[in-house]
Amino acid sequence: MTEFIPPGTRWAALPSPFPMKRGGALQDARVAYETWGRLDEARDNAILIVTGLSPDAHAASSAEDPTPGWWQEMLGPGKPIDTDRWFVVCVNSLGSCKGSTGPASVDPATGELYRLRFPDVSIEDIADAAAHVVRGLGIARLACVIGNSMGGMTALALLHRHPGISRAHINISGSARALPFSIAVRSLQREAIRLDPNWNEGRYDESTYPESGMRIARKLGVITYRSALEWDGRFGRVRLESDRPDEEPFGLEFQVESYLEGHARRFVRRFDPNSYLYLSRSMDWFDLAEYADDDVLAALAQIRVERALAIGARTDILFPVEQQEEVAEGLARGGAQSRFVGLESPQGHDAFLVDMARFGPAVGGFLEAL
Amino acid sequence: MTEFIPPGTRWAALPSPFPMKRGGALQDARVAYETWGRLDEARDNAILIVTGLSPDAHAASSAEDPTPGWWQEMLGPGKPIDTDRWFVVCVNSLGSCKGSTGPASVDPATGELYRLRFPDVSIEDIADAAAHVVRGLGIARLACVIGNSMGGMTALALLHRHPGISRAHINISGSARALPFSIAVRSLQREAIRLDPNWNEGRYDESTYPESGMRIARKLGVITYRSALEWDGRFGRVRLESDRPDEEPFGLEFQVESYLEGHARRFVRRFDPNSYLYLSRSMDWFDLAEYADDDVLAALAQIRVERALAIGARTDILFPVEQQEEVAEGLARGGAQSRFVGLESPQGHDAFLVDMARFGPAVGGFLEAL
């Protein structure tokens, strides 16, 4: 699966064995990451970015890899996360297929791919692996940890499990626990993959990649990542050029269908289906409240950061802004100077990737004042 | 597919040929319906119900079929649609598999099932077929036509194409045109069916029913029919009894997953996949604005009814209440005494089926005043 790994990738070895929260341990595991900017002598200008389910560590272009990254407009010299000031580290989640050890990696014990023999991955494991990258870079304390979507969960787990690891935190379109609507969506995405005969309990290869299942999973993702409001304005009822451009029965006819199709094509065969299943399930399991007798605010209040910002889009149906409001409130109870900002972005959960006009100043303003 | 047809079903023959809006014509087609109550001598106490995609004509129990119907609490003696006063007709949509002619019916020209040789079905065709049932019962003018969900589209098409057919109208969780979010959801439901190898371009039989595709389509339907708000309260993060009750990898673990599974099991093999594809696409195509130079309010204003009520749930993400508000506004422009009511039901699009405490009085109150 080497083709999934961006050229600017570096690796950090994890302690071996690396114990996993839900049982089992990894041998000789590693985490992929990229960096931008320079760590200053006091080592106090580092920012860690932890990502959503699918991104790799290539958040922005760099000397080693000039191709645009998934957060290109947010990160760079003079940008909201200003690499002239900050040393930025983005890690690829443990369990992913973009360079970090995961189900698509070779199990050193057998010489074969892990596939479903990979141990359960929890958000806490992803957080612990990211903490090792930070420590390995000689960083005792981050200036800020920024987490988007699933990364918002990872960041909270990191802060909770590694007290003092960061002075500040930005939680973007994240949450402190999974709620049933998002669990239902992810469960259905996983079922689409599992029902694809090519999935074969995880034993596919390039020639039997479960493409149908991954197409459905991705399109369902895109539907829940965006918002009806945005699409009303963007696509309306506009049709593709000819009245029946797709000769397949019930084929593509409306622009919105073509848009979903484009997203699916850019994703399928570029992500490992087993990794998708593992990371998807890790989000369902995540519930910070399990550390405070099912009281999510109390669990958040156990976290110590000096300053925090929780932001999201009011049109997000997957990680609704009430969940970011909860994060801000809980961190405030823990003593942080904490703020919630609900943005009017029409793009739903994905807004942090595309609505730079709103998310850029929110993130940049917070970091500037650090 | 006879097992899909409730025992109280009656049939109305359609004129033969019955021309279809998008081309082609049906020979010897028929529409299934059920009735409750008595048509009075003046023949002015008739109410027509047109349904969503999946229901049959068995809206409520009757002498012929005492099993509960899909709108059991709404319809009957002393209920909001009071069959002591009203003669109620519920029709099964043309193109469905619950008794009306559709892709699962035998094509008299070949003696074989239509399957994908069935002509395109439009909402307008479904409306015209329902109008024939009404006329065939000797009803010159309905007291009211009630349409839910897809039926809300059908009712508007009926009123638009058959001026004077009804004095009043209740549009429940319906819309005057499909918008891209709902098109995207339905497109993905259809794709899940089409990608199921068993679908085989519509040439399945009982032993090769495309169960995987229909499971995914149904679960995606249920996710969009309900609301996150309801599920937060109803399921939260509650797990099934044992920690890993389902031994399948990535199997069911949370209550919300089991809930979706129950819905899928009750639907799969009880609905014809080709019918599902045809009716699903008919909704995407529906746009009343095509009759008024893309001005949906102007198209609605061409409809003449005396009184109208458009209602829906504020948590509906598939047919958002703004669309019912639009229906009420357009009908008012056409001269109707018209009202929009957005209900606080947490159950989303499906609320009209379950939240009788809110929908019952709204419907009953409107009908009482007729």
C-alpha cells in the first residue's frame, strides 16, 4: 500500500510492544508524520495537528513535497497556522493506511498483512501514538494541539491521558463522544463495505478491492459531511448536460449525483477498506465520559489547558455544534479560558476544509493571541 | 409478488392504453386501493390518501382486513380522519408492488414481468392513476386529498392536473419539488441496489433477491427519515446486552445499530427492488415549477383549492419544513385559505407516522372545520 504514502513522510517508531487500550499490543509499530517550520530553541512553539478519518499527514505543501495538502490554505507562511512562527507537526493516525501502522501493514510476527488480525484501534491508542511522536521530537509541551473531526476526539484523548502535553487546544468540528446518529451513519458505511463480496472478511487484494462498498461508504460520508443548505444553492435541480447522459438504467442525471460520483472516484482504491473499518469503529467507541462516571462535562473538566477554542459549523449534522459547545463548556469547567464559536458556514461538517473565510480567522486569531 | 398485497385490496382498472408522462403507455393496468366509511348520497364526503414510497393501500384496519394499517392511529371511527363522517380512499401508487401495476407486474404484451421494460414512472402518472380511482368511485369532487411524503408530491400533481378534483388539501411532510440533498440520498439508495450483483439489471427472482442492496437502501432511508435529536434521547450510547453480542467482525454493538437492523429485516423481501428504483427516481424528477417557468410558487398558485394545510416536523432533513411552508404560501397565492404548521416533533420525516399527539390534532382539527 506504499502508493498511499506522501513523499514528505517521516516516521516515528513506537515503543515495542505498544499496548492497545482494548487488548493486544503492536510490535515494531510506527507513526507517519510531516512537519513545517522550525522548532525554536526553547522548544515551545510546536503545534500538533491530529486529523479526521481519511487524511494523511500531508496537511500542506513543503520542500519535500510541493503538492498541495488537505489543509493547504490553513497552514503555511503567513497563513492562519503561520509556519513562520510555529513548528507544525501533523500525524497520520495509528490504524490508517497512509504510512502509520495499521491493518494494511505487515505483521512482523507472521510476515503477512495484519488485515483483521490487527488489534482493535481506539481513539486513545491514536492519541498515545501521537504523543510518542511529540516526545520523540523533543517537545515536552506543545503550544497547541489542533484536532478536526475524528481528530477532535483524538486531541481530547491526548489531553486527558497526557496531562500537561499542551498549553492550548483548538477543537474543530469534533466531539467528546459519539452520538447515535453518527454511529448509525458509520455503521451503515461499514456494512456497505462488509456486504461487498470482495471484502471477504478483509482478505481482498488489488484485483479484488471492495470497490462497491467503498463507493457507497464514501458517498454516504460526503452526504453527511456537507449540508442541504449548501447544495440547494450550489446544485439546485441542475441536470447534467444531456437529459440522459448516463446510459445505465437509473444512472447519473443531476449535478449533485455527478458531484458524489467525483468524490467516490477520488477516494476509492486510495484508502484501505480494513483501515476504514477500524478507524470508523474507533469513533463509535469514543466516549470521554467513561472516565467520569458517564458525565461528559466532568470528564472534560479533568483536562488542564490554559486556553481552548471549540468551533464548528451550525450546519454540521454529523458532529453538531452542540458537541463543540459542550467541549468548550467542559474545558472551561477545568479552568481553561475557553470559547465556543458556532460558524454560519453552509458546508456542514466539511466546512473547516473549505470555508477558509470563516475558519481561517477563527483559528488564526486564537493562535496569534497565544 | 402476490404476498405483498393486503387482503382488503380492491382494484380499479385504468383506461387502456394509459399514457405515461415520460413516454410509453400501459395496457390493462390497474390501481390497488382500500376504502373505509361510507360515501354519502351527495358524494361529497370523500377523502383521498396518497402515500409515501413504500406503504400499501392498507392505511388502517377494516372489516375485510383487521390487521393494523400503516396509519392505524390516524384513521378510523372517532379518529383524526374520522371514518364515521368521511369516506376514505387510500390508493397504492402506480409503479408500486403492493397491488398496483408496476415493474413487478406481468406485461400483457409478453406474458413476462415488466422489470426494467416498465416505462418511466413520474409523480404525475401516479396522480393520474389516483384520479381514475376517484372518478371510478363516482366521486366528482373530493372533500380533501391528503398526501404524505412522496404522496405530498402526488397530491400537488393531482390538484394541478385535475382542477376542481378536491375542495381541500393537507400536505404532510411533502414538497413541490425535489432538492439536491434528498436527490443525493435517493441516488445512493438506488446505487446500493444497482451495485448488488443480485440485482442483475432487474433480472432477479426470489432466490437471487438483491438483499444487500435493499438492506443498505432501507437503513439509509431510516437514518434520513428520523432525527439525531430523537436518537440522542432514545438510544444515546446504550449498547446491546453483551459487550460483543455479534460475533461478526464490526457487527452490531449499539442499540441504534440493532434498531436499523430491525427496520431492514422488516422491509427486505417485502418490497420489489425494481419498484423501489422506479418510485425513488420519480421523486427526483418531480418539480411542479416546470409548469410555471421554474417558479415554484407560481406553479403552486395555479392550483385551486378552498382550504389547505401544509404541515411537517422541524426535524425533517429529507423534506425540510421550509418546503411545506412554500407549499402553504404558493397555495395561498392561488386563493386558498392556507396555513403552514411546523411541528416540534423530534422524529423527523417519519413523525407523521408516529407522533400522533402532534399530527393527529393538526389533521383532525383541519378536517373538523371543513
